Amino acid sequence: MRYWKVIVLAAIVILGIGTYYIQNAFASPDYPEFHLEKVSGDEGVVDGLIFMGSYIDNYKEFGEDVRITPEDTIYQSERSYFDNMTEGFQDSTIKRLQSDYRKFMRGKNESSSSFFEDDKRLIYADTFGKESDEGFKIEMLDKETNETTDFQVEIPENNINYLNVVDVQADEKDVFITTRNFYTHDPNKPETEEGYHVYRINIENGSLIDDEVIFENKTDHSDKGWTELVEVNNDTDIGKEDYFVFRLDHIKEVGEYDEYDDYETYYKTESSDFFAYHFGTNELKELKIPDEGLGADKTAYVHEGAVYFLNKTKSGFELIRYQMDNGELNTTEVPTTLDLYDGNIFIVFHDGKMYIPNSSLEGSTANLFVLDEKTGKLVYEGKMSADRELENVFLDLNELAFE
Amino acid sequence: MKNYVKLVDFELKRFMKIYLALIGIVIISQIVGVIVESNQFMNLANGEMLDGSMNLAQFLETYWPLTMSRILFSRWFILPVGLSAAALIFYCFFIWYRDWFGKNTFIYRLLMLPTARINILLAKASAIFLMVLGLVSIQLILLPIENIIFQTIVPFDLRVDMTIREIVNGSGYYGYLQILLPTSIVQFFINYGIGFMTVFTLFTAILFERSYRIKGIIFGVAYCIFALVIFLSPFIIEVFSEFGYFYPEELFIIEVILGIIVTGISIWVSHYLLNRKVTV
Amino acid sequence: MIEVKDIKKNFGLKKVLKGVSFTANKGEITCLIGINGAGKTTIMNAIMNLTPIKGGEILIDGERLTKESYEKITFIPDAITMLPQMKIGEALQFMKDFYKSWNEERAKELLSFFRLKEEEKISSLSKGNTAKVNLLLGLGLDVDYLLMDEPFSGIDIFSREQIAEVFTSHLVEDRGVIITTHEINDIEHLIDRAVLLDDGIVLRDFRTEEVRELEGKSVVDVMREVYQK
């Protein structure tokens, strides 16, 4: 054979790599199929429900994104390259906006907190300037005429180091941009480091009407502790909200610092104050939410003028609901036969119901609870189960979608 | 075309001894690695369980069952693969310079062949590619063999079996296996396409040096920067304009086109240098 | 006919060729004479397109060199153009693989004339034998023009004789040969034309026969005249 080196090497390449990809194309990987099993309630409420999350196999040391539909469990590696590419990793709100308003969404910052949407308009507000501290650029899409208007508004002389847009709201006349501002400060004295502002901008003439400081966090590090601001409002929801909700955490150092310890064992959030700012009345009120009733992470969910908390109890969990306009506090006991896991838990509001997926930290199981938003009654509970016995495998659900 | 195949064959022949040695090292090291790692694990298991300090369940909880993925993290695997990678990267330079340096002057013969000079470059690039893909294939062929050895030594209770696909998709030798053999065939072509482009760009830089010597080093480096800037231009623009203007699928098409352009320019400039500027 | 027309070349700031012109005919042996650094090798490389030139033109039978030209014109540099790890047989096979004009019979003939064996590795050959293999690689091609760079330098006396013998044989007949040398003694009687170079220019270009017949001078006489001025 004259060119045996080329031929032999090419043969090895085709045999090795070729067969590997041909096999991959024809045989789908032997990953577990998950499906939601009803434990009790009305199966109709989970019709077309899609779970998204990660599948992690600790023994085999790999993880993949997974999407569980009522019919199928689809792993990232089973999907085509282009599907994986275009679906990206953005949240579903951005995904929807991109497919509906492709031209308008081009080049927009991929955070949904910069958007506001109602029936007629889609509004985008973001900062400009070197340290994004000089002002705002605002773009508005008229959904009927499909026309875009845009303008810039400068923030007058200020001591802002940089700022983040945390929420955008609008009425007929004005756009309200809620920002978290970080100030340049003198390191020698304790002083105001950050604060929430609401900038009110007139749509007609594009002028800055008002810069309202709604809360400032005065940090004092001297007393072995400090305070920290945390946004509580739901940032994937870009519709109209009357309130901007945030909390102030009081953090204390506990014990001696040891580099082997976790952050959590060294710093402890002692208490949290919840605040709500009403865009219509410019009023800031402190929410009277009893601290001791809340779970460790104090995660709150805001929807239609109410703040919700989930709390684990002996017989299941309880839903705490705080109505912001009248300060009414309701606690609804949700008895369930299923375990409430320590893993990922969150609330998705959809169609008058609250969908609560809960992943386990200890295995590949997960539960779903569906509550009626008004009554807080459990209307469905289900269990995610795999088609096989799984060991040291985790299913971490982090998003829900509705078909 | 025929001359091109002859030249590829010839280029392979010139590196064959070292290449076979590399393959030999990979095979021996990995097989020894599987045996040693498996046996070490079995010794550990026997030690912990025979003296009664642990039962099977406790042992598995503490040490976890052994997998091929864990074995692939061992030095027996990483070192020979790293050595092969280093050798092939080094050979990208040496494949040219060996023709000029030394007592013989083989470059005279290569340039005086009655064939288009670009064939010389294409043959060198192809030889390197075949050798890279060859090594990757050897790894793919080795994995099932190693799997069998692993299963022979470690009993079922103490191991978790993985398919070849799972091994490749896992974090085997720190994730590099995934770059060499991505799950998606499209990604495979992207990775090796970028590899091809890089090799051609590097070859062009080397030919700049071989044409203009000291000045050529500057030209060569400048050319590499030029190629990099062209290829990454959409991302560079994005950095300056803060946000991504293009949607991912658009960016993909643009990058494919830019990759082809950069490769094309490299080949064209190489063609020009080989015909007009190169000096023995 | 090889026509070299006013070629120029710089190495950095140094001008190596400052406008060199001459022609070499088929069926003749043209000798480029000059001390080391006169630009002889650079001219050879330029003719073969192995180094770029700054100005001027080189034509082979009226045309510029193309890749096909390498079947018609070849160059034997002063070092061997094959890999040292190859055997002589492999080197010959390489030539056969790539050149249509490779004449296997002639190669075999030369091999036995030089008393070389195909199994011998190039790296194990003596200096003289290496030069012979190098010569063989060029002479084995059925080319019209043959360029040789210092074929006699650093070679033992017996090898020199053997190589010189080749020039008078049928192996060289009819071809156009350009040869460079800095010492003329071995081949003075063989050459038809001499081009005397110094410092990148042609000092004198003459037919040896004419000088001998008209002026009664040998090449060495002319050299003495030209270089000692």
C-alpha cells in the first residue's frame, strides 16, 4: 500500500469519531424520564405545565439542563444545537418579549426589571454613562402602531457612584423608574451608602419631574454588624404593580471568624424590616410582618398588592399573606401528606393559582403544590417521579412554564 | 490532488515514530491507570470492610462507588493527554522549521516540487489534523476497553457504570474531553473549525517570519492580532456598546462567515507568501 | 535559454545584487565565478524562485517560472535536499513519486557509477557520497537546465574526479548548465561561458572559446585581469 499512513489514520478517525456521533444521533441517552404523579386534587390545573431545571448525577459527575413536559423529559444534550442556542438561558418573560417584539428587543439588556408592559405599550428603561450614572434612556413601543419612540433624561449633578434599575412602572403620563443607587462615600465616616430612588419622568416632554429618595440605608460597621437592602418585588413580572417592596436586613457577626466555616455560620441575619412604596401615593410604609413566623431565608413573593411567605410546619406548611393596603395578615395552614423539602422552593402565580414546586436536596424527587390564590386552599398536590431507581441524583427545579 | 495526498502521507511519515510513541504512552498509561486506580479502590474497600469497621452501605456513603469518570481524573489520564497536546502544538511550529534548519535543506526540495506550493501548507495542516483526530479516536476506542477492565476489577456493588457517552459528557479529564468530543456534532464542527482556522493563521504567521525574518516576526504577530480582531469583532463591538446587539442565531451565522473569511485570508496570504516572498 | 535581466536584491540594507544580467544557453556550461558573498547562490535561488528579487526579470525559454518549470529546470544546492533519515532508495522513490521527468534508468545508472547502494541511509554517508547523492537527485531528472551550486567544495579528490567525469559524459550533453564556483581549476576546461561577479555586479561576461582563440587567454588569465584591477 502506497499511502497506508493516510488510509489507516483516516480509517481510525472514521471508525472512532464517526461511529461515536452516529451512535449519538440514533440512540438517545439512557437518562431517566420524569413525570408528575397526582397525589390529590384536580388534575386539570397542571395541564400543559412544563418544569425546567437541572439534572445532576453526583456519582457520574455531570449535570444537564432538563425540561419536563407532560409527555416527555427532554435533556439539553438531546436537543439540537440550534434549539439550545436560541432558547438560551434567559427567563421566560424575556423569551416571550423577544419572540413577540424581535425588533424592539434587539440589543436590550436581558434583565426583565428594566421592562414595563401593559396592553398598549412596552417600555424599556436603562441607564447610560460611563458608570451608568448620568441618566436614563427610555424606549417605548406602541403595540398598536408598532412604532418606537425613545429619549434620554439626564440626572442632574449628584453623588451617585453607580445605579441599577430595579423596577419600571408607568401610567398614562409618567414613567417611574425605581433604582438602587450606590453613592460615592468617604470611607472615614459612617454614612449613607445606598438608597432606593424613584425617578418620575414625563413621557410627553421627556423631562425629569421628580427624584424621590424612598429609603436610604445608613450603614454603620462599628457595632459588629451592618444593614443591607434586598429587593423583594417580583422582577420577572413586568406588568403593573402598585407597590415596590423591599426589605432591610440587620446582619450581625456571630462567633469568631474561622476560614473553614461557612459564611452563614459567621454572619447571621438577626431581623428584617419589610417596606412597601406605593407609586400612586408616594407613600412608604413599613409592613408589620412578624419576624418569628418566617422561614430562614425570609423569601417573599409579591403579587397583586399582597406579600406571600411560605413557612414549614409539622403537618405541612403555611401560607402567610400580607395585604399591603390594609395591613391584614392571614395565615393559612396547608395540610399535606407530602414532605416539604429543604431544597429549591418558589411560587409562580398563574391564572388565579399559586404553583409551588419544591425540589429535594436529598434525591431526585420533587413535589408540586397548587393553591388557590384567593382562599389559599390546596387544589392539587403531585409528586415528580422517575421511571427508575436513582441514586445520588438531584433534580433541581427552578422555573415553570405553561403551554 | 494526488500530490497533496502524497505530501500528507509524507508529512505523516516524518512524524510517525514520535506519533506512535505518543499513542503508545497514552494506551499504556491509561490502561495501567485503570488497573492501578481500580485496585487502589479495591484495597481501600477491602481494608475498610474486612476489619469490620464499615459495612458496605457505610463504605459507599463515605467513599462513593467508583466510576470511570473518577478514574479519568487521575494523573494516568491527564499527563499523557497533556503530553500529546503539547507535542502536537509544538509540532505546529516544528513541522515548518525542521525543513529549514539542520544540515539538510529539505525546503529546497519542497519548494522545487512541480506542484502548487499551497499544497505543501495544506498537507502540513492536514497531517496535524489527522494526528489530532487520530488521538481523539484512539481515546474513544480505548474507553470501552478501559470500561471492561474497570468492570472486571471492581465488583458491581462498588461501582456505577457509565456509557461511553456519559463518560465523554462528564467532567472527564477536567472537562477537556467535552471540548474534544462535544455532544452535538455541530459543536464538533465548530470546535475543529476554530482549530483549523487557528492552525492556518499560525502557519501564515510562520510564513511571514520565513519570508521577512526579523521583520516578519512583527508582521506575523500583527497578522495574528488582525485575525483575532476580525474573528472576535462582533464581541468586541458588543463590549464597547455594552449590550448584545445580535441575537444568538445571528451571531452564530456571523461567526461562521467570519471564521471562513479568516481561514480564507490566511490561506490566500500564505499562498502569496509561498509563491512570491518565501526564502530558503 | 535562461535570461537573467537586471536583477536586484537586498538583504536588509546590504545590496547583494545590484542589477545582474546574463544569459545561459542550452547545451552550454555557464560558470558564475566570484568570491564568497559575490551573490552567486542568491542568483541561483532567484532563478529557481526560492527567494524574491527586488527588481528585474528572469525568463526561462522566454517565460517566467511556473510550478511546471520544475520538470524542466532543477537546482542542486551545496547541501543535500533530502531528509537525512531517508535511505537512498526512499529518496529516489520520492523523486519518482513527484516528478514526471524522473528518469529511473538514468538514476540506476548513476547509482552504480557512483557505487552507491539503495539501502544506505543518507545520514550515514560520507561527505563525498552525500554530494554524489545530491547530484544524482538532480541528474536523474530529464530537465533542460541544471543549476549547480559549488559542486566541488569540501569534497575529497576522488569524488571530485568522479563528479567532473559526469560533466563530460552523455549525462550532461544537450542540457544547459549553470554552475557556481569560487575556484575554477577543476572545471576550467569544461566551461563554455564565464560570468565574473563581484559585490553584486557582473564584471565581465565572456565565451571562453572566444577569449582563448582571439586573445589567447585562459579563464584564469581573465580572472586575474579583472579581479586584480
